[in-house]
Amino acid sequence: MRILILEDDRATAQLLGLLLTSSGHTIVHALDGTEGLKQLRGTPCDLVISDVQMVPMDGFEFLATARAEFPRLLVVLASACADLHVRIEQHAHKPFDVVHKPFRIEEVRRVLGRAEEALAVQASVARAPAGAGSRDAGGAAPDAAAAGLARLYPGPAYAQARAGLLRAMAHAGNALLVAEPGVLPAELLELWRGAAGSGAPWRVADVGRDAEAARTLLFGAHGAGPVVETARGGTLVVLHVEGLSLEEQGHLLAHLRSQPPTRLIASVWRDPDLLLEQGVMDEALYFRLSSLTVTLPSLSARADQLDALFVDALRATPAYPFGATDVQIEPVALSALRAHPWPENFLELRSVAAWTAARMRGPRVTLSHLPERFHRARLATLSEALGSAQREHLERALRLCPSKREAASAMGIGLDEFEAGVDPSGPLLFSIGSRTAPEPTATGPAAAGHKRHPSILFVSADEELRFAAEAQFSGLGLEARIAADGLQAVAEMVLSLHRPRIAILAGSTAPFDDLELVQQLRRLAPGLVVAQVGTGQESEDIHSFPALESMDLFPVMIAHLLEAASKA
């Protein structure tokens, strides 16, 4: 749907807009009723969600004016006032529905579902003229349909699913879609409806969203509800058809056999053969549909290609600011994305992408950019974590050195070991045990005056702070390892031939809490000097410093820690 948001508070409008776009809707925004009317006159919308308290034209004035000019426009009023329903009763013009602030996802989705049903009923009145357009009997614009499917189900992960959908769209008969919740967005049905290329009715009932409401639309009180009646001779879409009883599925099949014939597109959320065996699906209905079955895999079934899918979702987000620049997903963040079960599939993917895009400061996704529920995700095994960190570490050395041989030399390993370590199927070169190489000692005439400073590990989820700290360490001539989160910090410690003796924790250390990470680091490097920045917590064995609002005090902090490390 195309939805107009009337809201004079930009932050509230942005929050609601993210929710709506993550559900696949297109939004426009206006600050008051007057501007909203101008938007509607320029480009019609399917639905308006309007704040009540606005100036110079409030929500009720807008409702009255819009209703006179656009009689079929669906207007939803939004307010934090407890007496909203009382105020509505006092006005002659009633809104289509109401939502309360602060917005709740469940309430907004309920209103959107009602609006989609109302628009479907409205569409039954406005029939397209016969012979309109230039589509042939096989459907409309296959190139446009293919482009639309590539946008909804991007990349090679869904190539087979797209091909199946294209065949189904070109087919005039029944079809069965097998898809978990969230895999079938509303845009797919709109695309399919457009590909049908005729003025025949197209009706949708979603049993999974509200089974009782769907039953009323399908069957009414006498066996044939408004959706079934108005779909005759056209297409009836029943989502989550297994939610109907066997008797209701039989009634549905009987209506499809009546004249004029009606095409049925149905969806089930799991294997239809299993549903048949369990007695959940009517056998006659199943065989009526099974001649053309398309299975759309869930995101969890495509976890190995989730990085490409997530990048596509990021770039499709209005808040994404980096254009066609290559996007990198840090290993820990990618592990968290793959470990997540994605119960809402593409609906959730778009929501998480919108959240992430709004927090990115560069074309690199870290664990801190993802919502909180992802922060406790772990890699499947420690070996997998070490392998991923090892490859990143060796590839970083290769970027800094002119050849593999020099990179291997800088790492203190042989060329064969280096090449094997970069290979995803190669062996682990480092272990969690003691150091793999002794600390170097200075020899020769300059040995007496040579003093090696200890290496430092700096951990921060703030990308700008990491860059600033790296520049400071370089200016001070210190060796430092930079990590974006707790798991990368452990990897840096494990992979270091000469392990850091100082660790600075500045902010979030997800997926560990601060004390857990300190324990892990000190297990690997006993006697490690640890500093926390900006926490305000005092501890006997952890140095505490104020937040680094500027880098002026950074050298003083480092000098203090170097002195502490020399005494440890």
C-alpha cells in the first residue's frame, strides 16, 4: 500500500515510517493536514495515518475535508489521548480506524490488515474495462514480473523460487505456495495480480492473520461470504489455508467448482504432504492445487547466503547512505545473523536492515549495529570462530604487505602455512595455549638502549573511536590491535604471536559482558593490565578512566597503563 503519514513530530513519523517500510509499504510524509491534502491531490494514497493534534489543520479537520474530496479514502487517527474514542463520537465524520501512541507493532499490523481487506472489497466495485492495456493471454510484462521478483527475492539463493513463481504467474490454473510466515510479502500478491493482466476479480483472505475474520469473509453466515462471492470468475487467494477446518476446506473447494470457475492460489506454511498425512489438509483440495506447487525457502534455510541477502536488504532501505559502495559484514555480525532463527523471515529482515542502516557510520556492519537480540549469538564452535578470525587476520596482513611471502614473514610463519591458513578449508595455525613464539629480544650494539613497549588491545564498538585510537597509537609508535567486539578481541588475543599485555575496553563488549570478557582475556594472558573507559565503575584490578570525549587525554592514559604494565 501507499501510505501517507500526517505527523508534525519528525522522530515519531520516522519511527512509524520504518515500521511501515519494513512491512513492504511505500510511505510519504506531511507535517499537517493542509500539506497532506496537497500530497493527496498530487499522488493518491491507499491509506492515511494522521495525528490528531496538529496545526493549522488538525486530524479531525483533515478527516472532514479529505472525506468530502476523497470519499473512499481510508483515514486512521493516531493519538496518545485517553479520550480519543469519546472525541470521535462527538464528530460527524468517523475514521476508518484508530491507533494509540506510542505505536505498538501488533496494533499497527492489525490496522494494516483491515485496510488491505477494505481495499480488496473496494476493488471489487471498480472493475477494469474489458481489453484494457496490451497484455496477452499469458499475463502481463514478464520482464516487469521478473524484475519485481528479483527485488523481493534477490540473489542466487532464490533463483529457483523466482523461476517457479514466474511459471505460476503465467499459468491460468490453481497454484499452491509453501512458505513460512513472512516469506510471502504483500508486494508479491500485488505483482501477481498485475501479471494476471485482466479485469477479473482478485480477492485475498489471510487465515493465519485472523482466522475468524477470514472465515467470515470466505463463508459468511450461509456458506458463501463476500470474498468468495465477489471472486467468482476471477482469482481467490487464501493464505495459510491449513488454518481452515477440513469441512471448511471442502466448502471452499465446492465454491471453486461452481460457475463461473474461480482460480485458487493458496499457501501453507509447511510440507503439504505432511499436512495431508496428519489430516490437516483436505485431500481433494490438495490434489486440486498440487499440479503447480512452488516452495519458497525461509531465511534460515538460506543461512549460507544470508550475507548477500542482508546487503541487498540494506541497500533497499531508504536510510542507507552509502550507495553502491561495497558493504562488509564483520565475521561476528555475520555469525549472529546466521544463528538467528528469523521467525518472521523477510518482514523481519527488512526491519533489521532498517535498524542497522540507521546506525551505520561506514559501509561495514558490526555486531553493535544489529538489534540487541543478536548480541548473544555465538558461532557454532570455537574452531569456526578461530578459523574465521584467522582468515581475516591473515588477509589483513596481505593487504598491508606487497606479497604473500612478506606477509608470511611479518606473521612469523612460512609461505605454505600462510596460504593454507587463508583457505577456508585450511588448518588452524594458532591455538589457545601458550605463546607460539617467544618475545623478540634486541641484539647487537643497540641492545643496551633498546626497550620494547608492550602490545595493546583496544576494544570499542564505536567505529570513529577505533579509527581515532588507531591514529593515536601510530603517533605514539605503539603496537596495537583493534577489535570491534568481545569475540573479535578474544580472536586477536589468540592469534597474536606476541600477546598484548594491556587491554582497553571502551564501551560495549558484546557478546560478552565486561567482566566475562576480562576473565576470557586474562585466561589467555595472565597478568593482563585492563582499563575500562567511560563506565564509571571502580575495581581494584581494573583501571578506570572517563569517557574519551576528545583524544587530548589519550596519551596520558596510555602512559599510565604502560607504567602499570612495567610493574606487573
